[in-house]
Amino acid sequence: APALVGLLDDAVGLPPALRLGSQVALAILLVTAGNLEATALPGRVLAVGGAALLYVAALNAVNMADGMDGLAGGLGVLSGIGVGLVAIAVDRSGAVPLILAAATLGFLVHNLPPARLFLGDNGAYLVGAALVVAALRAGRTVPALAGATSCLGLFLLDLLLAVLRRVAGRAPLFSGDRGHLYDQLLARGRPVGTVLTGAFAAHAALAAVGVVAADLDTGPALALVGGAWAVAVAGLFGFGFVTARI
């Protein structure tokens, strides 16, 4: 279903409101009918709402990263490995995310610069949906959910940057621009290879934090994940990515 929405968007260009509404409807249907509630969160409203929010965020976050050759594919491989290791750490099957990582690696061979194949909206939504479903299945405890979410790394960090940048600049939330993290690094004169390498390293670090956190008690896990993400967000502000003029 998410791939179909993406395919329609690729073919005819769905209005942002309709695209988001479709994603939210799919998220609620999948979460409630597919036993994917974030049961680590207290109360049914938070369990359903949190899972649906993560689902929609992941779809759009992967799609945003697809603006640079090799980026979304490489991050997808690392996220799949990370979520798979989190699942294994909490004695759940890591087969789906690890298979996704392997399949995405095969795609990445043809997607590295200069790319010959592209995800498009349908591929990005499919990868995002698979990652978040695997994360929710693994995240049945607070440490596991925090850890699996952290494995989405730069996907979610760049999405957060997009929101912060629009709020800071008082721009419409649905407006497109070329101010993503990788866009700004390229605009600052960083070579494509350096941007990709740095993105993969930062993403792997956030995923590693998630894998470690999943095997900790709740307090230390939240402190580790929260600390790592606080540093990442502080970096966005400190290096001027939020307030950059696009």
C-alpha cells in the first residue's frame, strides 16, 4: 500500500495534503490491524499514535534522503542492520530487517554516484515502511523501541532539520526546498564522496547507540539515546544548518 501511494505520486504528483492524509490513514490501519502498536508506550492512545507517527515520519524521512545518489540506499542498509541487531538483542527475529539490508545493498550497487537506478517515491516509501514495521516489531520494551528508533538515524535527523528549518524561517511545512543536510554540505563545498562518507558514519554511530541501548535497563537506555540525539540536534544548531539561508 505505501509503495502504491508512492507510485501514484511518482506518476501524477499527488498534492502534499492528500499524500500525507493517505499515509496517516495507512499508518492507523496498519498499526491497529497488524498488531504494531508501540506497546512500550503507556496507554492505547500513545501506543497507536506513537506507532502511526513513527510510520509516517519514516516514510517521508527516507523519501527526503533520496535526493542524493547513494544516500537513501546506504542509510537503508545501515538501518536494516541496526534494527536487525536490536531485534536479536531482545530475542526477536531480525530476519526481515536483515533481508531488507541485503536487498537494499544490491540496489545500492546501482545507486551510488553516478546512479543508474533510483528509489523514487514508491521505493522510498517501501523501504521506510519495512524499516518502521521491523522497528515496531522489535520495540516491545522501552529500551528496544528507543534503540530501534535511533537506528533510523539520519533519516529522522534530516526530517527534524526540515521541520526546525521551516519553523525558524516561518516557511510552510509542506514547501519543498534544497536545504536538507546533504544539500547544505554540498553547498558548503564538500565533495560528494565526503558527504556520503560523513553521512554513513554519523548514521552508523546513531544506529550503534540504538543497538547498545536496546540491551540496557530503561533509565540508562533513555539516557544514552537521549544524550546522543541531543548532541546531534545541538550540532544542527551549532553548525548553522537550522538557520542557513536557502
